[in-house]
Amino acid sequence: MVEELSEEEKLKRFVEERKKKMETERAKETAMSSREKDYVRELYRASEKFIDVEKGREIYQTMREIWGAEPLSGVDEKMYHRGGYKQSNRKREFVDAGKQVAIKRGLPSYSRAVGLPVGQRMLEPMPVGKWGITIEQDDSHHMNNTAIQQLNDDIKRTVIMNLDLAHRMLQVRVGREVTPETLNLYMETLQHTMGAGAVAQEHMNEVNPYLVKDAWAKIITGSDEIMDGLDPRFYIHIDELFHPDRAKALKEAIGDSLWVVFRVPTLAVRMADGEAAGRWAAMQNTMAFISAYQLSGEHVISDLAYAFKHARVIHMGDKLWTGRMRGRNEIGGIPDGFTADIIQSERDLPMIPYVEYIEQEGDKGASRIVSRLNEGVGGISAMLDNTLWLGFYMSGGIGFSNTVATSALSGGANEDILEEFSILGTKYLRGKRLPTKWDIMKVIINMMATYVIETYEKFPTLAELHWGGAHKTSIMGTVGAGMAGLLSGSSTMALW
């Protein structure tokens, strides 16, 4: 006779049978055959032969300095004993500051007591490149870091204007003579007007010089003859700032033209935006011309104003698209070529291809080039693109993209890996650039990407330092693009 079961008992029996079936299937999936176990043992024995090689790499020493532990170990022996946020001096300061702010304003502020219960991982210190400087990650947030803020401000407040057209109008239409004396008077007057000092009108509101002390303007030209007649305070010394090869090429490109580099007060672009820099520079430049060349009421003034606002004026960035509309000189609108010029980390190096330079200088030259590459990409480019544009303008100010720019491109990890490739290039390239063909470069880039992935697998500490997929992608992008550009001598190949 078949046993009658209640609905509850049927359901219970069904669950038990299903559970047993799933456990059986899981056991089959996870069970390793004897051959598979032998394979794993062989891999382990093979890896032991290369441990000393891995310990000889720069990345091993870098991870050891950061973590204070064995970089190749997959076990964190101090887990649950780090003290949560209290292991960070900066976060302890934030907690104290948050309490004080809450008391003063009568409203809760920063408090680590809210949110998810996290804090068992190590809040690792961040070495900044190979400079011997170590910071906490909070120090690299753009709201805490005045250097990143000033980088942003300096780009926004920079405009370059040509004086040739204005001088031609003065000579032909007004009959004024342009001489070294008038140029020096104009430049002295311009330092006054750039800080919102009045020159041609009475009863004008002016600005406290302390608030605009970072405003200035200087001439840049390729003519040594013109520079000889100028007060040295009023021009940019190209020969002192660049390697002789680069200085010569830059001066030849500029020629006898006169350009003025304007730095609008930081306060002006913070109260307005980068677009205001062009208008500020044009207005103050026009007023300096009016005063220095005694132009009062002539019709040429309107043409001067137009020339300084629109004709032969170089802005640091273009206008953005409608959905993210901002004016010129704003992050997001800076062309990649402009970013490369802004970086200038290699300006004191000879103007020769990378492969020729390392052929001459050897391993030290290779290390020097890689260091300069990382200064630019990690120190400036990543801050402009990842932190200020993606993390601030596009995302809202704090979060993952800020961490990607700071954590993935700091710590010296990418420098260590790039240096290894660069030393190999010193050994095998023999001064010859790779062809700018994708089918050739693709092989090299794939090899580099695989090498980086394998390095993450070998060093658990590196994988923890760059804890997100975007971190690792940033490293592979830096290594791949950087080496593609260096090996081929083509910035276009690097962009691919």
C-alpha cells in the first residue's frame, strides 16, 4: 500500500532530494582527476624555479615597500588586526574634523559610524612614482590636493595672443612706431592691467593686488634680436627652459613673430570659468595698448579689441558638445596634442627618437625616458582625464574614477613594468624603430598585455593595490600605448 504524504511532507522530501542531487553534481564538477592533480603539482614545482627571478624584479621591491610583507604571498597575515580606518592618519584627522564641524554647525558631518561595516583591508600608502615621496590615497583626491587644483586653474587661465596684427594696425593706420622702448612700456603696463588695474579711466573699481598676484603676461618669440631689446623680466627664456635641440626647433617655428602668454588671475576663472580667461586677457591687453601707445578714441581700438578676442588667439581647449556644454579652456575640451605639450616632462631631453636615445644612453637612458613618460601620463594626463574630467565633471566628484587615476597610475608599478620593456628594447632594438604597421605592433602589444596580466597573477599584492578591473586596464593602456609610441616614434600609433 502506497504511503500517503501530506503536501508539507512532499515538499520537504522534494527539497531534500534536490539538495542531494545538487551536491552530487557539484562534487563531480569540482573533483580533480589524478592527472589534473599531477598537473597542478608540476606547475607548482616549475614555479619554484622562477621565484628568485621574480624577487629580482623592481616590482617585487616596490610591493615590499608598500605592503611591508612578502609580495608573492596570497595570505594577509594581518587581516582583522589592522584597526579599520584608524590605520590611516588622514582618516583619523577626518573623523576629528567631522566631529568639530558637526558641533559648530549643529548638523551631522563626516562620520565613519555610518555606512557599511568595512575596514579590514590594508589602507596601503602610495609612493608617488620613483620620487621617494609617499602619501595616503586621500591626499591624491583633487579636493584635498592643491597641486591638482592649480594644474586645473593654470590651464583654464592661460591664453596666448599674437601681437603682429596689432602692431601692423598701429603702424599703418595710426602711425605709431613700435620700438623696444614702447614694447617694454606696454609690457609693464600689461602687468598692471592683468590684475584689473585701471589706466585710461578715472573712478574705476580696481582689485586688491594680493588677490591677483598670480596674474602675469610674458612675450615669447623666436628672435634673439627682439629679446635683446626687451627687459628680461618680460619674456620667456626658451633657451633656459628647453634642451638646445628643442629650443632651436621651437624658435625656428615661432620665427620673428611676437606672442604674449597671458595668465589670468586664478580667482577670475574660479568665479567664472575658462571661457572668461580669453575675454579677461583681451580686455586688459586692449587697455594696455591704449595706455602705452596713447590711443584715445581712435577707430582702431575696436579693431584691436577684435584682434585680441578672435584673431590669432590660442585657447587651451575647445568648446564642448551641447550635452556637456562648457566654454573654451575647460577640462574635457583639451585636445590630446595640447595635453602632450602641457606635460613637457621631456623638454630637457634631446629631440631624437626614443630608440636612438636608448642606443646612446643604455639602461640609464631607458629608465630616464620611462620615468618622464610616467610623470606625464600619471602625473598630468591621468589627473586631467580620469580625475578632473571623468571623476569630477562627468561623475560627480568622488568615487571610482578618482581612485583609478591615483591608485592605478601611482605606486611606481607601471614604471617598473615599463622599465623592464625599455631595457629589453635597449638590448634588442639596436636603434631601429618599429614600422608603423598594426599587424606588427599588435604582436608586441599583445605580448605586453599578457606580461602585465601574468604579473598581476604572480603578485597578489599588486592585484590588491590595483583592486579593480579599471585599475588594471589603466596600467595595460599606459604600458601598451606608451611603448607603442616610443617603439614606433608615432603618437598616432600610440593612440590606436
